[in-house]
Amino acid sequence: MSVDRRRQIIDAATKSFSMFGYKATTMDQVAKLANVGKGTIYTFFKNKDELFHDIVSVMVKEMILEAEDAINPDESFGENVHAALYRILEFRSEHQLMLKLLQEEKEMGTLAVLEMLNHIENQIIEYLKTKIETAQKKGLIREADSEITAFLFLRTYIALVSDWERRHKPLSSEKIAEVMKIYILEGLSK
């Protein structure tokens, strides 16, 4: 029974955070949406921050699973990095909670949201770092600082997908893969 209540609370809080953002979500709203007393929430979660962190942790796991599903062992490292990053950014652009968090951070600069977005980015970088280290051990790519490389992969990909579109025609998935291959995977040296 308590698992059902906990699930109700998480579902209701996810809905509330997705609709109203972190700052505007109250435990009273969550209780009302979950059809439970406010005290019931506190039997499972110490406060709003803990509830928020729990929800975002699940979302990050879902995002990583999406990336893993995109990986094809028959493809090259570069193609798999592209596929995984594409899936992660697709998830980010379609997941209502993620969209609301990005909007709230941009418009209001809510500290808890900024910290959570940094946490999400760090988790993505950590995921990429493990993939890079595996590729390095297999001799698929040269040795380099895996964390910096992961950071560059993620930031470059985000820049090509979203920042580029602000001033130019959006790049196709194939063009992004080509640019990542030329500038990141192969480098500029001949």
C-alpha cells in the first residue's frame, strides 16, 4: 500500500514540477494532486528538495537508458557517440519536466533548478566519460582526458543543435555527425 502512495506522490510531484516549475510547486499542490494528506508526503520525503531530487534522478536514469538504446555495437565509436547524444538531447527536448526546468532556469534563475541542471549535465558527462574510457582502452580513440573530452562532446553537440539554430538554418543529424567527426573525433590535423 505504501509503495502505491509513494508512487502517487512521485507522479503528482512530477506533474506539478512539469506544469508549474520547481519554485511554484508547493507540497500542498502535490498532496492535492496525489490525493493524499500533506503529512503523508513527509513520511516518504523530508522536504520538497528531496522529492525533487528523487524525481530528477529517475529522469536521468531514463535519459541514460535512452542513450544506451541508441548504441549499436556494430557501429563506430563516433557514430555511437552521435546516436547517444542525439537521443539524450531528443529526450531533453521532449520531456516536459526537463523543458520546464530549462525554462525556469533561463527565466527565473532558480538556484535549486540551476543546481539540478548542473547535476543532470554532470551525470551525462560521467556517462560519456565511461564510454570514452572504454573506447580508449580498446584503442578506438587516442588517450586524452576523458572528462574534458566528454564535456567537449556534450557542449559541442548542444551548441550545434540549439545555439546554431538561433542564427542559422538547423543542421541535419547527418551534418552534426559530420562536424563532430571532423572537429572532435579526427581533430583538425591532417
